[in-house]
Amino acid sequence: MPATQDPIREQLVAARRNQILDAAAKVFAEKGFHRATTKEIAQVAGVSEGTIYNYFANKGDLVIGIITRLAKFDQLDSEFAQAFQSDARGLLTAIFRDRTGRIEQNMEMVRAVLPEILISPELRERFYQQFVLPIAEFIEKNVQARVEMGYLEAANVPLTVRAVQGMFVGLLILRVLGDKPLQAGWDDMPEVVMALIFDGLRPRDGE
Amino acid sequence: MPATQDPIREQLVAARRNQILDAAAKVFAEKGFHRATTKEIAQVAGVSEGTIYNYFANKGDLVIGIITRLAKFDQLDSEFAQAFQSDARGLLTAIFRDRTGRIEQNMEMVRAVLPEILISPELRERFYQQFVLPIAEFIEKNVQARVEMGYLEAANVPLTVRAVQGMFVGLLILRVLGDKPLQAGWDDMPEVVMALIFDGLRPRDGE
Amino acid sequence: MPATQDPIREQLVAARRNQILDAAAKVFAEKGFHRATTKEIAQVAGVSEGTIYNYFANKGDLVIGIITRLAKFDQLDSEFAQAFQSDARGLLTAIFRDRTGRIEQNMEMVRAVLPEILISPELRERFYQQFVLPIAEFIEKNVQARVEMGYLEAANVPLTVRAVQGMFVGLLILRVLGDKPLQAGWDDMPEVVMALIFDGLRPRDGE
Amino acid sequence: MPATQDPIREQLVAARRNQILDAAAKVFAEKGFHRATTKEIAQVAGVSEGTIYNYFANKGDLVIGIITRLAKFDQLDSEFAQAFQSDARGLLTAIFRDRTGRIEQNMEMVRAVLPEILISPELRERFYQQFVLPIAEFIEKNVQARVEMGYLEAANVPLTVRAVQGMFVGLLILRVLGDKPLQAGWDDMPEVVMALIFDGLRPRDGE
DNA sequence: AATGAATGAGTCTTCATTCAT
DNA sequence: CATGAATGAAGACTCATTCAT
């Protein structure tokens, strides 16, 4: 891992790192972590195998690099801040669309890397801290505020938020597993999900 | 893969297969599929490596064997039939407790084997058909009936059911990822989940 | 290898040995020695793997057994004795037809077992002593007699006989290698060969 | 299998390939194909096992490589072209000495590799096309020409040529099998063979 | 005498990693 | 910094042989 002060060199280094990570992500997505070979990653990246090891200590660090980089792009951005102002339903719909869209783009890669994440405590923690927890806390804060304002009702906000977040996660998993109804009706899911979350299944008498 | 008509021998074969699958499940759970070696599985099973191959064609078949065996224990049993009669909330709570309890017991193994499932189309299909789809359809039928009776309200039953099922799945994933609130409050989850599903977050005026 | 005095038992033993050798020959012929498994030989023979080892010390002994048994069937029989009386050309034609016919029947097996024969000095010697040398000597004696009678001309009878015998062997090899002209014209070979051997290529003036 | 345009690198690659093929030939010759281990080949070649697989896809390709390389050294060279001008007897003697000399040098290896050749259709075809057929056709053309000029007599030239070629092949086999007269009188074989081929065994009256 | 499940040494092959150029 | 040939440890899988039943 080259270290330098020269800003130009730094940029080159960063570019080369990204070039390698892009290739790694692609190959991991296709083959899964273990079946992906450094040779193929090098080929896809257009560099030699040796070069990879000039930028990453080992194959596992590529996964860390990918996740870390994903996180950088993945800040809860201003869009959300605005959504915060809007109604809860709009907020959640925004999050749902944003998250699932984003994750879908990286779905192949997440799927390929998930094994390593699930097995390695270090990666698990890192993944959780960077991707799961921030969203949970963001939603939590938001929902809590609305509950206090009487706009929403929830006995246990943190757990309720987990249930909602879990629903998003689970729906993605079910899609990956090839569930037909889900794949066919994916565009309708936001409405279905919001109806479920906000209105519940029990009929509302006077409405 | 011995095949025989002799019932005694059949039992021996089944016992040996289970002995090996137990070991495989254990080692997979610890190491993950790829890092688990046949040598270690053999050691844990107390047999030789060769013996494994007398019962399974290859390492991958151990995964299939594990999943298949899980499925056998995992029939939607009479408990559910009764639940069918009960109220919807009771039904779902029963399913939730049953499923998550069951899966938790095999959580380590699911975690270890999930990667292979996600990557291998064959395993994915098999897993989906045996574990996901039956439950989805069971719930779907049930919910549909109640909707028609006016006890529940849902615009799109199949998708709504997926959302519910996805919530279960996702909650397990979040737990595996080490979410603290979830681990701490797991016992309260059924109530939280049911409140969310049936009542929704939006306050009900007259109640 | 069971040893017994009981003649009935002896017959059973011999029968079982042959049963196994037949299977071994078949499988060796298909797969070659190394790729043939004792398991498959046992299956083809309709016995268990263990039984093979009650009759033969190891896999290699099956080859020895096959060769030895071939030799038993392969005595220069009375047919030849008669041929001895006939003219030289007729004799050789008879031998050619007989040998090549016989060998062709076992060609697959010879091909499969040849590797082992060529590599193992013991098998090589055995094969040579039982199959090659007797014929060479038989022809040698015969040709020698005719040379002395002035019917044939050959400066070095033993070597000449080897050349002739070599021709037979070589033609079989070329056939096995798939030579088209040879396969197409195989039925004409005896005449071609005899013309070559007896008349040579050089034109005979006065004829 | 490195591929490159750089001529220096190409030479290195060729050298390394030869180094490995030499070792493989040696070990195959000693042990036969199946009993030869990649480990021993690597040791003899002075490289690691892994390096072998940088140059050859698998063990079988070593055999192909050996055969192919033999074929390269084995072009029908100018020597033959000259022989073509000479008398038929001289031509054949030249071929005989050349071929048998050449093959003898590689005899051990041919012996080791022959099994694989006989069993593998691919290798068989390749071997036949590269070693057997060209010679057969070369001799055929030559003999045909002489027959037409009246210098030789043969009813069926292609088959007669096969008989002659077969004789060469067969004599080598008999030698490998350890035939004593052949080993003792090998130096006299060309004359014996030529006498047989050109004059035949039948006495020529007027000579 | 027959069985066939168990054995485990042995092999080919892969691939992350190193390092001389 | 880049290269990519060399490395060799590691692992899945095979199969001849044994032996308890």
C-alpha cells in the first residue's frame, strides 16, 4: 500500500485502487469470493497480479476495500434531510426506493461478498456499522419524533424500526431467491409496504 | 451411495448419513463452506474421508443433504393446521415463534450455508421451493380467506404476504449481523411485529 | 486363492476365477488397466470386491491371470501340425489368418493390458515366452527345414522369421492406430503379405 | 500457458517447456504414465509442481507435448529427399536405419507413452497423423513411381507399403519384448529385411 | 466363502502470495 | 511502481485393499 505526500501521486494511487476494486467487485459478483481468483481480478482490472498486492495486503482486504468504498458513496445525503421534513410515508417511500435501488445496483456484489461478511466477525461488524446501523438510527430518530408528535403510534420504536428495516432487507433476499410474485410486482411494492406499515391489515372501521 | 432394500441396512445408512451431515453442518457453521475441509468434517464425524464419499458424491452434496434434511423436519405440521382455525394474529405469532425458533437452532448452519445457496442457482431454487414458497403460499391462502371474510384488509395479498415473510427473514439477518436492540429485545418482537402488521403505525382514531 | 483337494470345489473355484477374469478382461479392454476399478470389475463379474481378493492377491494379478489363461487356449494346435505338411505359403497364410483372427478377438484386451506388459519386466517376459517365442520357433523350424530342402532361400533364418513375425505384429498395431487403407483392405492382406514375403518386390525376370 | 510476442520471452518459455517435457519423458519412461507423479516430474525438472501447470494444462498434455515435440524433430528431412533419388533398396535401408535409430533413442519414452496413445483416441489420431501416415505416404509415392517404371513389382502398393512399415514397427516391438535373436542380430537386420522385401523367400531360379 | 462398508494413503490440480527483474 | 513467472501448501477426490460380519 503505497504511502506518499505528493497529492498527484495520491490521486494516481486512489485511481489505481479504484480500478482494482471495480474489477474485484465485478469478479466477486460473478463468482463469489472464493471462486474469484486474483488472476481474473488482475485481468479484469488490466493490471498484473503483483500490482494488486502493491495496493492491498491480501485478497480479503479487497472485500474490506469494497465495503469501505461503498460506504463512502453511501452517506445519508441531503435528499434524506429533505425527506425528514416531509410526511413519514413519503420519507419511508423515499428510503425504500433509495435503499433498494442502491442495493440492487450492488446486489450481485453484496451477494458475492455476503458470505465473507457473515463469517468474518470483523467484516460483519464493519458492514453493520456502516450500512445497517446508520439507517436504523436515522429512521428511529425520525419515527420517535413523529410518535411524540402523535402522528404515529408505536409501543417500542427501536424494535418497530428494526421490523421495518428487516422488511426491506428480507424483501431483497426473497427477490434474490427468485420469488416470482415479488419479481413481477416489484414496482408495486412501495405502496404495498407502506399500506402495511402505516395502516396494518386490520380494517379501520370508520374509513 | 449404498442403495439397498434391507431395512436394517437402510437404517444404518441413514444413521451414517446423518452422522456425516451433523459433522458437516457443524464444520460449515464454524468455517463456512469453502474453509471447511473434508478432512475436518471426517474427523468431526469420526469417519474417514473416504467414507464421506461413500455417502455423498461431493462436498456440495453435503450442503444439499443438510438442506434436504432440514426440510424433512420442517413440514408445515398439524400445529399450523390448528393455528389456521385460530385468529390471524395468533396464527402469525405461532408461525413467527415456530419459524424463528427453528431457524435459530440452525442459524449457525444457515449462515454458513447461505453463501452457497445464494451463489448456486440449483441450491437457491431448492432452498426456495422447500423453505420459502410453502410458507408463503400457506400464509397467502389463510390471509386471502380472512380478507374475503372482511377480517383483514389488503389490496394485494400475495405481495403483502411477501412483505410479512420478508420481515421475518430480514429480522433474522439483522440479528445475525449483531444488531444490539434486536438481540436484547428479541422476546418482545412477536408483539411488536404483530402490532405493526395488524395495526400499522398510523394512529386509529376511535381506539 | 482358495486351495483344496475336493475336485468339485476345484471346479467351482476355477469357474469363479474365470468369471472374474472375464470381467477383468472386459473392463481392462474398455478402460485400460489403471482406469479400470476393482469396483467395476466386481460389478461386471457379479461378485463383490472382496471376492476378487479371495481369488487374486491384487489387481496386477488379474493381468497375469488373463495372460496365463489366454496362453492355455493358445497352444499351437493340431491345425498347425497339418499346415506343417502343406506348402510354406499355405502354412504362413494359415498362421497369419489364425493369429490375427485370434489376436483380433482379444485385441481390445491386449491393447488395454499392453501398457502393463511393456512396463513390467515380469509380465513382459511372461508374455514373450508364452505368445511370441513359441510361434517364432515353430516357424523357424519349419522354414529352416524348407531352406535345407531348397524350397526357400534365406541367409539368416532366425532373423528372417523375426522380420516376418514382426510384420504380423506391426500390421496389427497399424490397424489399431486406425490406418484407413489397412482397415479397408484387411481381407486382402494375406495375399499381399505372402506375395511380399515369397516373391519380394524385385521383378522376377522370367516369370 | 504464457503467450507473448517478445522473442526473448518466447525463448525462455520454450526452454522451460522443454525442461519440463524432458523431465516428463524421463519419468514416464521409468514409471509409465499413470505411475509417474507430477511431483516427481517437477523434481526431475527442477521446478515446482505449480510451474508445470503454468506451461501445461494437465498431466495428459505432457504426453501431447512430448509427442508433438518428437514430431518437430522428426520431419522427413533432406536426407530422405536424396534417398529418393537413390535406388529403392538404399532408400529403404536409409529409412530403416534412420527411423529405428531415432525411435530407439526415444524407445523408453515411447514404451511409457504408448499405452496412453493406444487408449486415448485423441492421442492415437495425433500420433498416427504425425508419425505413421507421413512415412507411409512418402514410401508409397516412391514405391509407386518405381513400380510404374518397372523397377519394382507390387499388386497393391498401399497395402504392400503397410506391410513393410508394419515390419519395422513390429521389429521394434519384438525388440522391446526382449527377443534375444533380434537384440543380438540387430545390426544385421537391415540386410535381412531388405533381402526379404526385395527378393522374397522363394528362390530365384536363374540367379 | 462372500460381502461391501470402511479405510487413508496418494494424486492431480488450484491459487494466493512473493520477489527478482 | 509494475510485472508475471515461480512457488508450494492445501484440498477435493479416488480407489486398491482390508476385515468384521
